Amino acid sequence: MIKLANIGVIGCGYWGPNLIRNFSQIKDCKVLWCADLRDERLQHIKEAYPSVQTTKSYMDIINDKNVDAVAIATPVSLHFGQAKKALESGKHVLVEKPITSNSKDAEELIRIAEKSKKILMVDHTFEYSPAVNKIKEIIDSNELGKIFTIDMIRVNLGLFQKDINVVWDLAPHDISILLFLLRKMPLSVRADGVDFVQKGIEDDAHLALKFPDKVMAHMHVSWLDPLKIRKVTIVGNRKMLVYDDTAQNEKIKIYDKGVNLEKNSLPRDEYYSTWEGFKLVYRSGDVNIPRIEEKEPLSIMCRHFIDCIKTGKKPISNGNSGLNVIRVIEAMQESLKNNGAEVHLK
Amino acid sequence: MIKLANIGVIGCGYWGPNLIRNFSQIKDCKVLWCADLRDERLQHIKEAYPSVQTTKSYMDIINDKNVDAVAIATPVSLHFGQAKKALESGKHVLVEKPITSNSKDAEELIRIAEKSKKILMVDHTFEYSPAVNKIKEIIDSNELGKIFTIDMIRVNLGLFQKDINVVWDLAPHDISILLFLLRKMPLSVRADGVDFVQKGIEDDAHLALKFPDKVMAHMHVSWLDPLKIRKVTIVGNRKMLVYDDTAQNEKIKIYDKGVNLEKNSLPRDEYYSTWEGFKLVYRSGDVNIPRIEEKEPLSIMCRHFIDCIKTGKKPISNGNSGLNVIRVIEAMQESLKNNGAEVHLK
Amino acid sequence: MIKLANIGVIGCGYWGPNLIRNFSQIKDCKVLWCADLRDERLQHIKEAYPSVQTTKSYMDIINDKNVDAVAIATPVSLHFGQAKKALESGKHVLVEKPITSNSKDAEELIRIAEKSKKILMVDHTFEYSPAVNKIKEIIDSNELGKIFTIDMIRVNLGLFQKDINVVWDLAPHDISILLFLLRKMPLSVRADGVDFVQKGIEDDAHLALKFPDKVMAHMHVSWLDPLKIRKVTIVGNRKMLVYDDTAQNEKIKIYDKGVNLEKNSLPRDEYYSTWEGFKLVYRSGDVNIPRIEEKEPLSIMCRHFIDCIKTGKKPISNGNSGLNVIRVIEAMQESLKNNGAEVHLK
Amino acid sequence: MIKLANIGVIGCGYWGPNLIRNFSQIKDCKVLWCADLRDERLQHIKEAYPSVQTTKSYMDIINDKNVDAVAIATPVSLHFGQAKKALESGKHVLVEKPITSNSKDAEELIRIAEKSKKILMVDHTFEYSPAVNKIKEIIDSNELGKIFTIDMIRVNLGLFQKDINVVWDLAPHDISILLFLLRKMPLSVRADGVDFVQKGIEDDAHLALKFPDKVMAHMHVSWLDPLKIRKVTIVGNRKMLVYDDTAQNEKIKIYDKGVNLEKNSLPRDEYYSTWEGFKLVYRSGDVNIPRIEEKEPLSIMCRHFIDCIKTGKKPISNGNSGLNVIRVIEAMQESLKNNGAEVHLK
């Protein structure tokens, strides 16, 4: 078991510095390197973290025998090549979401990681968020009862990507949350999107996912909304839950609300001749706001990566979770191309 | 021109008493009658409005020569028959939304009304709301620029209907707002819904509408949500607008926000080899909350009905607007049956 | 015991019509009369409630032997004279808050009511509000522990009164809530106000009340605030509670939050040489939002009045509660005149 | 003029690390040293900023000739001694608020700084906040008209201080904002506080300040509130402004609301015989939310300090602003001791 994990970070754009910051705060790991093609990004890291070596060639990191693990935060199209080389050089690998740009590549990475007995982990940050874990606990306790619908909204103005559409950019977060909560793959998906700002790159999309047991999920992802919204509504037959990730406090509210069918002994109403012999009874009780631990999910994720390296245990967001998310997105992409037709997952 | 319009209200369930209350407050009209099959509803009206005659047979109203106009607030399936009889007996008619349960019936009502030269109006209440009219004014002034998307959410817990699904129940509001704002019919619709509580009656649906000029609208209507939400987000290429009808004040917020494409003179970034020769520039300015007149939309609607009766002018929400809404809903219903397939409007 | 209480309402300005509306909805009472000096107010009532007789002379009501009780909703300075005459004529009396314009008058009304064995009740509406009663229940259960502070804010723009200042106008609500919750009179008060809009009539005031057991209450009452705020924060040593009366739902939130003193075994910190041998431990748990019955407090108050008339039981907000509120306001008024000096209640 | 300012930070508790972080990001300055008595605090800094030297004796910093300026973030009682030594050793000095624990000391620091021609600046962070500067701009433009009241609320649960009460801890922020906005000292203050958790240390206080021209300000500062509130309401005779510093966006709202006195031609109302010959007319127009630059106030403050060192210009929050805040707090403290008596400032 290694005592101290030496890390190299590839890509210092938007997310890379967050990884460096978090890994730097972990006792039993050390950030040795970071790579980026842009001088000004490397300069920025040098000033903030003088002990981190910088390079324009990520191969310097992969070739350094002192490096135990690499974290890859480059554009999606580069993930596969970089992760493959790293695994083959005997490094543990953490890749930004989405793990690769297609499922074939993800499958290959999984195979290589298994063969080389290295950790392959994808940064599905929300799977480490205290709020999402609290929701999972609530669902697993059956407090909500049978789940009917999960409605997810993740919209704001920008940041428009130029190489991937809004589904590839934002939906991986919600899909990874969904698969994590439900522990199931959807049976089919449907996607409906439009490109307004950049031709050919959808910037607004509505997504529908059918799960087994008649669980329905919908997502609205958009780079075109005046408000920043990150909201999940889970409707169960016992209780309902709203998770607002932008709230400073009170992120999760559990509503003791519902509707029950009861035998109706009243005579039929002549006006409503189609009514069945039952009545609907509405329940509305207390609202509970559970306390959520205030901890940065990314920090928990980074610690988990180091922990998996040291103990050899399988990450929560492992290669297979990465692959599952890709399979769902690929199906959505296919639906997008086919004008919103339902696409079944194999 | 009649001085005083005598009104009969058919149906005293949820909405009827609101009509009676509003018509009672108008100087040049008088509520003569109300009809309902349920004794306790009639009793309720008798106590609140001693001067209103009550009956269990709506034909008493239609046969009363003193009655100038009837307002119909019964279940949808009864609208056509009652409106037809009323028009044929020479009454002006105001019908609750949706105007009828199919477009054929709506077309026939329009024909009869034209022939008998009577007012046929449908209670699309929101077309009279000061907030919706303010939004129309803002759109017409081109303050928002070219409209990209309109996202509408109308959800809450209940009231579950037993004879119609959530699309027929809630979507007419949003559709009538949309047609009113855009003055256009959609080219196609798509509907995706599920029935959880009552078998065969969808209680949660997501709806998509494609309009000319690449304007996209989406609606989420549901009887299954812990929160009461009535929200419309309109994204234009100049500004964006959010309308929250549940807000006590500050119903409309106009965001001076957007994204522009600009020629990019920077050298291409090697990491992002697919980037085009332009850059995206984000704008974020002030937010403005226009003052909205505080007036009950239903009261304005009732006054407009009386005004049309007296002057003979065509109502804003006339038979044709009623028909247009039905045509959209019928297309949605067809899509629902065909597993969400896109349905083009003829 | 009377079966049906006949009511006369004196004063049909802002509040009178609300009383008429609520009394009209109660089965075992009937509004016989209403009085106002203004023709247009009487006309307004006539239209809405054709069965109610109107008069410009309130003595018509007092002289009518069929009248069992009068409700007085006139300017404060008229309460005493009208209530006195009504009680002396054998009527039960409900008076708007504040009960009279000075405590001597209130005492006399109490004496007269006792002698004539009639109900004397003051309309402290909030003592009948489901939310305030829920708070009382929570306090009485000791869920909040020992109460430290109660902070009350009741501000908005207008309605500026011309005959009384903002303390006489708005503070009676908060004072009656406080006395109701704590079941105690304050030991002393302090008031600090300014007159901006109308010379000599304070439109903004801050009030402080010291209660036994070191309970402190503060009130901010103002006619000069852009927002309508009705908020009460109760800090106990176990839990804390916030009551927002303007919230459509979620009016009461109970915070499982607090701070405890614990013995501190750590060595003293040299920098902080004044520190004591203890440490402060912060608690922060769930938030609970109890369900509140949705019922108009005024309706409950009116029913309670009728119930007291019929059964002879003493009203919750009886003459003495009215007097207690006046005694507190008089002390505040004295403090206002003495530049905010502390005024002890006898 | 120095090119590069070398900084030493004394005190690495709650605020010190924020100063180190911000000074580290400024090009033309360098953090050479930090001092604290606690090993674990120094260790923490060493890890985050390996290039910063640490010491347990702040005299190491003052004796280092390479140090140009010191920033003092120690308990208030130590400010004077440390700042004095630093100034006398020829260092520029930035001191946390409040500048000293009494005005005599502040006056002496000002004298020493003047004599030694060094910068003496106090960290009134809010004077550098974009939101507060925007409010100042709005007030100076006379958009609000004549100011009536300023109401400030700064409450939350904890952090309880052990050496100073809540007035010394929290009120300096609001007082510095007030003096900055109004450019005037109050004529008198009044303070009313209670100690619940720690005997002898007020944890909840209400403060009143009378300014010239009948401007009234009130502050509620507390360590005992379940909610974190930082809110300022400014009522002018033209418009009103609410500043909510906890809002993520929309920190400032300007309400086009007010009340005007107009000549009243109506006949006097007999009920309201005290009414004057005027009427009150309420205005309620749009709400505007100006865009506020998103910049950390502390970063702007640190840059201003470096800028003043380099150019010799007088800081915005100079020794005199520090002294003025102390004078107000001392008067409040005197009022606290005298049971809330009004205390005039000399």
C-alpha cells in the first residue's frame, strides 16, 4: 500500500485548478505536476501552487515514474487517448465526466484498467455530494414510497461549449445522479433539443427517461436561461421531495403530501357520469428540512480516489458508472438526430 | 343595444360561483339564474346571493326570455350541448375553457353563433390578466428581440379530474397564453404523459410545441407536484423574461442578459481544435420588475363579455381562439396515444 | 340561550365590510344593520348584502330591540362612547383594536359590561389565527426551551392614519400576540419614533419591552417601508422559531439550532487572556415546518364572539386583554414623549 | 515609490488567512511573514502558502527591515500595541476593524502615523464592496430624495466572541457603512442590549442613531438568530432601497414607491374630525435591480492598501474613519451601561 499518492493533473482550464486545490489539501497525496497547452494557465498554477511542476506536454507526467495517478480535465475528445496511455503506463486514472466521447472507448478503458489492475474512476461529483447521499438514504428508507416521477432542471446562461452540445455538457450530472439514486438503467430515452446560438450545437434540450416499474424522469438542460436553476423534484406515492442545489441552506425539503384513492360510498354525481366508485383524498402535513453536512463534494470525491488507490477498493463512480452514463447520452443523441423518437437501451 | 344584460350561470361547482361573484359586481349586468344538479351547491348560492334564482334544470335558464346571456361552467363534455341550445335560443354564450371536448363541436358552435349573430366567447382567463398583457406589450415592443424558447410550468398537487386528463385540464391555460402572445399556431406538437393515480388518466405530462421561425415552447403540466408553480420563462436573443404568477408582487422580471457571437481574432486553441473562428460574449445587466396593475383577470374577462354583448364587438377570446386551443390539445392527445410521436397540425 | 344572534355593525370603512362578510357566513347569526356616515359606504353594503339595513345614525342600531350585539369598527376615538351606549342598552359588544383610546375608558367599559352581564370582546384578530395558536402550543410544550428574545417586524408602505400614530395603529397586533403567547405583562417599555410624512404623527417606531425572567421583545412598526413584512422571530435556548405571516405556505419554521456552554478542558489561549474556562458548542439540526390549518382568523374570531354570546363564556380577547394592550401602548406613548426613556408599568 | 510591497500578517485566526490569500493574488506585493501564537494555525498557513515564513513572535515581523507593511488581524485589545510598534518601526499598517478598543488609542495611532508619514488604514471591508459603492452612487445622485430612515439588520447564530460584546463585534460594519454613505457623524446614539449566553457580554442589541437633518438609523445586531440576515433598508421621500447582502444575485432593489401629501379639496369627513386639509397619495412603480460587479470586497480593499502605500495617497478607510467608528461604539457602550439612555456625541 502506498503511503503518499503522487498526482499529476492534465488540463488546467475551468476544472483542473479545482482538482489541484482539493488534492493539495489531502494529507496523503501530493500534486507533482500539471499540464496545459496554454502558458497563461500554467503561469496561474505556478503562482498559486509553487511546488507543482508545470509542463505543456502531458507525456511528461505519464513518463514520470514517481507519479502514481493522473487526473484528466481536458476536453472530452481527449479523455480516451490520455486515460489509455496513463493506464498503460501503470497510473491510476480519474477522468472528468463524461468519461469518454463514446461507449466503445469507455468499454476499452474499463478492460485496460482491469487488466492493469489500476483504479479507473470518473468524476461524477454529485455522487459524493452530502445532499444527494441524503436523498439516496431517504429513498432507500422508503420514506417517499413508490417513486412516480423525477423531474430535473439544470439551466443557466452559458457557459456555451463549442465542441459538445448541452446534453453532453450538462446531462451527465443529472444522469449520474439518477442512476445513483435508482440503481437502474432506463429502458428508453427521448431527447428534444434546439440549436439557437451556435449552428448544429443544441443549447436547450428536454429529455425523458423511462425506467422499469413505471418510473419516469424528465430533464431540462439549457445554456439559455436567465436564472441558474439546479432543481430535482421527486414525487413518491407517500411523500415528495424537492432538492434545490442553489439554495444556501435548506437544500432538501420533504413534503408530507400526497393523494390517496378511497372507496367512495357517495352516490354517483349525475354531472360526472364517468366518475369511478372512489374518491381522491389529499394529504398535506409537515415539511421537513433535514440538516445536510456542509462539505465540498469535490473534496469528498478526491479523498475517495486517494482512498481507492491506497486500499484497492472499487470506486463508487467507477468505469462502469462512467460507461452507463455514456450509454444513456448516446441514446439521447440518437433520439436528438431522429427528431425525438424513443430510443431503447440495449 | 341592451342597457342591462341578464345573465344565467350554468354549473355552480368550482368556477361557477366565481363567475356569479364577478358578474354581480358589474353595474350593467344582473345575474338572474344559476343552475346545478346538486342541492347543496344551489343552497350555497342562495345564501350568498339571495337575488339569484336557482334551478336544477338549466333549460329553465335557456327558456327564460329575460335572459340575454349564459355562462357555462359545467364539465367539458356538457359544454357543447348546453352552448348549442343556448345559442339556438338566442342567448350570448360564455363557455369555460376548454370550449368543447373536440374541434368538430367547436366549429359547429362557431357556425351557429355566426348564424344567430350572438357572441360566443371562451373563458381563457389569462388573456385578460394584466401580467400576460404586459408581457404581450413587452414582446410586441421587441424588447426581448427574436424569441428562442418559451418554457411553461403549471404544476401542483391535485385537483385530479376524473373525466379529463391533466393535458385537457391545465394545458388550455398555457396554450391560450402562448397563442395570445405569439399570434400563431404551432406547426407540430409532441406529448409525453403518464397515469399514476387514476388508471388511464394522465396526471403528469411534458408537452413540446414547434412554432414557425424556430420558436420552441415546452410545458410541464402536472397534478403531482408538492409545490404550486405557475412559471413562464421567455428567452429572447436580446433579453429574457420570467413570469411567476404565484408571486404576490414582482410577477414579471426582465433580465437584460444574453449571449452574442463575435468574430474572434485570437489564434485557435490547439486543445479545442473544433472551435470556430468566433467567440461568445455574455451580457448581464440590470433586472427590471415592471409594475403590474392589481386587478382580477376574471373580473376584466366578465366585463369584456358584457361589453361585447352591448357593442357587438368580437371578443378577444372568441370561438376561434377556443377552437385553436382545442386543435392543439387534440394533436397533443394524438401524440400521447402514439407514444409521444410528433403530430403536425393541419 | 339565544338561538340566533342579531348583529349590528357600526362603521363600514376598511374593516367593517370584513366583519359583515364573516358574520353573514355564520349559521346562527344574522347581520341586521350597518351604520356609516358616508352614503357611498352604505350604498356599497346595500349592493353586496341586500338584506342588511343601513343607517347614518348608529343609534338606530342601539335602539333596535331585535339587535343582540354590536360590532364597532369606527375610529378609535369613537369606540368608548359607542361601546358604552351599546352595553348600557343591553347589547353584547365587539370592538375593533385598540379597544379604547385610553385605559380609563377601557376600565369603565369592563365595569359596565360586568354589571350588565354582557359580553365585551375586543377584536385582537391574531389571537384567533391558527399560526399564532400553533406557536403558543409550541412554546407551551417547551420545545423552544427558555425564551430569550422575541423580535417582531410589522412594516409596509401606508396606510398612514391621520388621527393616530403608527404605534396606536400597528403595535396593538404585536402586543396582543405577545401577551397572548407569554401570558404576562411587560415590566417596562421604551419607544423611539419619528414623524416624517405628517407632522406630529409618528410613522416609524422601534419599541422595546422587558418582561419578567429576562425575556426581551422588540418591535419595529412602520408605515414607511417598501416591503410588507410581518415577521416574528422567537429565540429560545433549545430551538428557534420564525413566523412569517406573509408567506403563502410555510408560515412557521422551527430551527433546531442553538448554542451551549460546555466546560473547556483546553489550556487557555494566550491571545485570548480574557476567555473563561468554557467553550461554546453550536448545534444545527433539521428545520421543521408544521402544517397550519388554512382558516381566516377573522372568521374564527367572529364565531367565537357568537359562541360567547350564546354560552355566556368569557372571550379569549376579553375586556381585560383589551385593557392590557392599552396599558402597554400608553406606556409606549409616554416613552415616545420622553425621548425614549424607559417607562415602567404599574 | 516602492515597486513591490512586502507584507507581514499578524494573527492567523479567522480573518488572517483571508488577508494572506488576497495579498498573495496581488502582483506588486508579496506576503513575507505571518505570526500567530498557535502552532496549528502556522502549520495550516505553511501548507497552503509554502513561501510565507511563520513565527510565533510578531516582533520578528516588525524587526524585519524588508517588511514594508503589516496587516493586523488579532483580538481588538492587541491592535493598539502592535500597530503602534509597527508604525514606530516605519511600517505601513492595516488594522482589522475596530481599529482599537478605545478612541484615545485610535487618536494616538493617527498622530504617530502622521508623524512617521506612514499609511494607517482600517479594514472597513464594506467601504470597498461594489454593492455599498453602488448605493452611495444612488444616494449621491439624489435618486432616493431626502433620506428618512436607514434600518440595518445583521444577525445570525454565533460566532459568539468572548472578549467583546456583539456591538463591538458586528456594529462596526454597519456604522462604517452608515458614515460612508451619509458622510456625517450621528448627533446621538442609544443602545439596548442583553446578555443571554455569556454573563456580562451582550449577544443581542438594538441600536438607534440620530443624524443631522432628522435622518434616523436603527441597527439590530445579534449572535442569536436562526437566520443569517444582512439587510439594509433605506427609505427616502422619492424612492426606497433594500440591500440584501446574503442574496446571491439581486443584492440591491430600488423601489419606485412613496407617499405624497396633496391638498385635499374634499369636504372633511365627520368621522375623522381630526383630519387635516390634505390627502396622502401613494405611488408604486417599477422595481429596478441594478447590476453589481461581482468582486470580493476584501480583494479591492487589499489592492487599495497597496495602492496607497505606493502612491502615498490617503486611504478611504483611514485612521480617522477608524476613530469615528470607535467614537460611535463608545457612545453606544455608554448607553448600554446607562440602561439605554441617549448619549450625545461630542
